Amino acid sequence: MLLHNIEELRKQRKEWQGLKVGLVPTMGALHEGHLSLIKKAKETCDRVVVSVFVNPIQFGPSEDFDKYPRTLDKDMELCNKEGVDIVFAPSPKEMYGEGSRLSNDTLTYVCPPFFYVNKLCGKTRTGHFDGVCTVVLKLFNIVQPDYAFFGQKDAQQVVIVKKMVKDLNVPVEIIQCPIVREESGLALSSRNKYLSEEGKKDALVLSGILNNIKACYNRGITDIKSLKETAYSFLTEKQDLEYLEILDRDTLEEQESADDNSIALIACRVEGVRLIDNIYLKG
Ligand code: PAF
């Protein structure tokens, strides 16, 4: 069932009293990565809602909000095939009201702590995680799920959403699901659609670097500077590196040396497309 309206969603939700409800929040352009979240939600819950909303307030002024792929018919087809109960696809007006200037002058925002935001993607995407947390909390309030499913690909997002849920006592359990990759190793992303075939090959350097760091760690190298340095030799002029970090996977804290709880995270531009990827050094 496709719903665009918050009231209709709430009405339906009332009929699910006593059932376990799962939410998979997405911006649409669904791919196998999203489908893995939906499958996990179907396994875990009695009813599953997938939200499809390209959230304007998490995009910066020079980012790809206008050209972000919007493929609702195809998304509906995929969701129906997976047995999703409701696809919730509100308009920006439905979510944020008419005439709202979509800024924190006029709208209540959820602002996650600076410590979690002032690094990795948050460093260059000012306000991005305020926009993410605001829309995710709104979706939690609208759908009132027992479980919500997020991909490890957006590792910083998952850590920040978990922190928000804990700090604000939101009654939902966050389930993190593994990254889904193409056979080549490229992590699936809706933004891969922007890449040429050549660009997709150049993008393999991201997973190549991460796998190499993991292999070096598992051979006994724990010095973070050395682990990062091995990566730089993989880069060519085709990849514009934004960051490469090795941090604690749960807290995103810097570590003295890598350990079994470390995560390596990378962001690069390839053909102007911003790509991110990450890997746990153990497990
Ligand atoms: O990961 C995404 O697709 C988005 O950031 C999310 C969680 C759906 C919020 O708009």
C-alpha cells in the first residue's frame, strides 16, 4: 500500500496494535542494499513500513538534492515483491509544512553532538546530520516502529542515530545491517548511478584500500599512521580523497592504535561523485 499522508499512516498504524512494526527509512532509488534491510525487517517484524523521502534538509546548497534519483514506481514494485506492508512517500510539504523556509529559524531541528558530527562526512557536509536526525526522529514519531533498520555503509549515520535514540529515550531498537557490494567489491549506493563504467572501475580503489588496511591489520600492523600510509599508494588522480580514518566503531573516537573494535572509513570523489565506504578491521 502506498501512502503519502501522515494521518493515513497513523490510522493504519493504530490497527497494528500489539504487532511488531519495523521501519526501513530510505530516500528511494532502492537497490540490493535497501532490499537487504527490508528482508531483515521482514524476518524480524510482523509489519514493515518503508519510507521513501528525499529529505531536503539533509542536503547542502551545493549538493545533489535536485538531481537525486527519484524512482517511486520502481521502488513500489520492489517493495511489493518483498511483501512490504506500507510504502510511506510523503511530500516535503507533508513533512515540513507549507511555506516553511526549511531552516532552524523556523523549524525545530534535532542537533546531534558536535563530537560525533565534527568528523568524517560531517566535516564537509555542514548541517547534514541535523537534517538526518530531524527527519529520522519525525519518521519514528509518525510510524512508531519497534525496530528501525540502517545500513553499515553510512556508519557515522548509524552511530549518530543510535546516540539520538539513547539520549532522547526514543522507544525503538536500531538494527544495523552489513554493507552489500557488487561482485567487484563496489559498495552499493544510489549515487553509483551517476558513475560511468570507467568511473565504477576507478571507484574500486575505495574497497581496495579498505581491504588492504584490514589485511595489514590482520597481519599484525596496529599503528594507525602506517595502516593509512599503505593506502595512499592506491590513489591516482582519478580519486579525490576527502578522508581516510581509522576509529573506534561504536564511538567514532580516535584510537592510539588499531584494535579489534576499529573501523576504517573512506570518502572519495570519483568523476565528481562523492562515494563513501568502510570496513571493520575484525569480523
Ligand atoms: O540513509 C539515508 O538514506 C537517509 O539519510 C535517511 C536515513 C533515509 C534519512 O533521510
